[in-house]
Amino acid sequence: MTELTEPDHPTAQPAPEWPEAAGRDIGDPQVAEATARLLDLPGLPAAEHEPLYDALHDDLLAALNSDPAGINPAGSNESGGAA
């Protein structure tokens, strides 16, 4: 069987167009650090995408559940009940 294109020809395996990473305007350092790993995604084999997304999910969940700046919001108390 004859190949229509050479294996190294640009049309043989088109590269996906990756969106530009939005890391510059992220105010939370934990979120910025977690999402910075997405910059490596275009260079990774597809088999390594799922572990990266799993780790990203875990890091974002940890950032969501963390106490921002280690301080409680004004008006809240330690027990979580009404004042």
C-alpha cells in the first residue's frame, strides 16, 4: 500500500491549536501554580494528559478548600455558628 503523504510531512499529523494559557491574571498563588502545569500539556504525549488533569484537579480542590491567607472572614467565629 502506498502512503499518500510522507510520515514527516506537516500534513501527515496536524498539530492541534492550543489556547493561550491564562496564568498572568490569576490572583491566587495556589491556583496560578496549579494551572501553570497546563503550559506543559502541548508537549506531553496524550497518555500523560490524564495524570496531569488529575493532579490539577486535586491541586485546585486543595486551593478551594484552603483558608485564604490563613485568616477567617470578618464576622465569622471559630465554631461556624451564628454570633
